[in-house]
Amino acid sequence: MIIHNIEQGSEAWFAIKAGKVTGTRFKALVAGESTATYKDLVDDITCEIITGKIEETYTNAVMQKTFWLPGESIKMSLQIRHGFYLN
């Protein structure tokens, strides 16, 4: 495993992710080659490999908070989805 000590959300972070299947994309990968989801993933990855850039995606306030506070994201997810509140 290679560990990169870079800030999440930085240009370097996006450059490392470009052209790769990350956790968020895994569902599209296993959807099956005949699905639109899979084909869109292949198109996106191909473009990222060629350009070296990731297309911007939608984010909201909750996503931003979990993005910048990954240690808190599991707790927040439990709170939002299941009503569990942890200290």
C-alpha cells in the first residue's frame, strides 16, 4: 500500500485520484458491464487518464463537513441515517 501524506481536497489529492476507482465509485464498477452506470464510470476514468483531471461533482453542507472531518463522518452518518447520537 502506498500512503500519500497530502491534504484531502487539495490539487495533489485530486491528481492522485484521477483515473482510479475509489470507494465512491466501487458501486458503479460492480454494476455490470452492460449498465449505464458502469459505462459512465469507464468514460469518466478514461477522460481522467487523458486529462489528468477529475470532473467536479455535487456537494452539499453535510458532505463538505464529512469530507473535511473524516474521523467524524461515521458518527455523523449514524446520526443522520439512524438517529444514533454518539459522544
